[in-house]
Amino acid sequence: MNVVVCVKQIPDPAAPQALDPETRTLIRQGKLILDDSDAYGVEMGLQLANQAGGDVVTLVSMAPNGETSGLRTALAMGADKAILVSDDALRGSDALSTAKVLAKAIERAEPDLIIAATESTDGYTGTFPVQLAELLGLPSITFAKKVTVGDGTVVVDRQTEAGYDEVECPLPALVTVTAGVVEPRYPSFKGIMAAKSKPLEQLTVADLGLDASQVGAAGSRQEVTDVSAADERKAGEIVQDEGDGYEYVVRFLEQLKLI
Ligand SMILES: Cc1cc2nc3c(=O)[nH]c(=O)nc-3n(C[C@H](O)[C@H](O)[C@H](O)COP(=O)(O)OP(=O)(O)OC[C@H]3O[C@@H](n4cnc5c(N)ncnc54)[C@H](O)[C@@H]3O)c2cc1C
């Protein structure tokens, strides 16, 4: 089985961030790291590949400036190889044009299963994975909290507000995973050393048979028209426990639909 994992490389969320004053999009310069959301997808791909035996896990990423740091982290976790699409013509890409580019790159890997995160953690839309599935003509299952593969099908426990649905579909297919689907491993020293020599193919827009007018700002249909600061976090509520504090906790969790 060929498993492809989509890996978004993002600026370190712990470092100060800035928006481009003209495009109002996040400035992505310098080292980019593996998005935490995608560490779950990588781990899921590795575990499924391990169970079947002899499977190949290929990472696919689109990122500026030939950036590979996040991909190397995922290779160090155990993925076999990676494909990076990087090209100046991709600047200003929206989610759909990102999907068009990565669909072309992913076709080359002939995947049986494509894994992505439900949403990324930087400038996220949560729309990229389903657009990708549509462009590839594949079924997709979103919000997976458990994934099993067997005999040409994928079975997913799909998180809902009320609990979860069990959904099954034939392979090839795309699945988006939630945080908590599995516990991502830390790359070992041996893994980090091995990652340095794993195959990492770098592709341009032309390599994918696309024209510069179909991608980047030229091919995008979305535009960021305004940006405003998020509301400040409100101070927490202090509850005096006079023996009935647990009732408040239960009511609070019920409101959040956690119980
Ligand atoms: C109007 C607009 C303008 C933009 N301009 C720029 C820009 O100038 N420069 C720039 O760098 N970005 C830009 N972006 C963001 C970039 O194109 C995103 O990669 C794209 O929007 C999809 O990411 P997302 O976070 O919205 O996807 P989501 O749907 O939130 O992501 C879910 C999952 O999809 C996968 N995924 C998403 N993006 C990638 C990727 N690039 N590579 C591999 N897997 C991926 C990952 O598994 C991710 O966790 C722009 C986005 C918009 C909407």
C-alpha cells in the first residue's frame, strides 16, 4: 500500500509572526517547521504502513524557498521519502490553488490512502483536503479519530458533536485526522541521522505540467480583504466551592458538550 501524508510546513508559532501589509497573508520566511497537526497524520501513516508490512509512506508538501526542515522532521519520524513543491510562482496561493498543485504532485505517488490533518494551525481554512480529494476524484472521510485499513477498504470512527459514526469506503481514498487519533512519536537520534539521506524530490510548477497563470496569486480565487485582531481573552470565573462545586463543573462540561 502507498500512503501519502500531506505535510504543511509553517513558521514556528513560538516566534513572533507578521503579516504582509499588501496581501495581509502570513510572512513565511526562514525556517519552517512541521505543523503539529500533521505530526498526527505522519504517525497514523507510519502505524498503518507498519501493520500491513512493506508499505511506503511518502510525504508531500508545498512550501516557499525550497524549505525542507519540517519534511526532514517527518522523515526522521520514519517516513520513507518526500516530495516538495516549491516555486516563486506559487506566492499568493489560496487553498484551492494549493490543492490543484498538490493534486498533480500526489498523482505521481499513486497513493492508496492520502492522509491530511483536519485543519492546519497557522493560517487555516480547513478546506484544502476535501478540495484535493475532489480534484483527484477520490472519496474522502473527515474528522477521523480512529483509522483501520483492510482488504481494499478504510474504516474510520468519524468524530461528531454527539460522539462518532463508523464510516467505511473503498480505497483509494483521502482521510483527515484529528489531534488524538494517535500519539506522535519523537524522532530518535538514529531517525534524524537516517532522514538526512532519505529521498527528497523537489518539483517546480513546470515539472507538474502546470502553467504559472493557473497557480499562485494569478490562479487564486480568494483574497484576504481585511484583518482584525482577535478578541482579548476574558478573565476566568472563580467559583467558591462550598461542597457543591462539582455541580458547577458538571454544568460547565455539559454546556461544552464534553459530557
Ligand atoms: C487568500 C489566501 C492567500 C494565501 N497566500 C499565501 C501566500 O502568499 N503564501 C503562502 O505561503 N501561503 C498562502 N496561503 C496559504 C496556503 O496557500 C495554504 O497552504 C492553503 O491555503 C491551504 O492551507 P490551509 O491551512 O488553509 O489548509 P487546511 O485545510 O487548514 O489544512 C489541512 C491540512 O491540509 C494539508 N495542507 C494544507 N496546506 C498544505 C501545504 N501547503 N502542503 C502540504 N499539505 C498541506 C495539511 O495536512 C493540513 O494540516 C494563502 C491562503 C489563502 C486563503
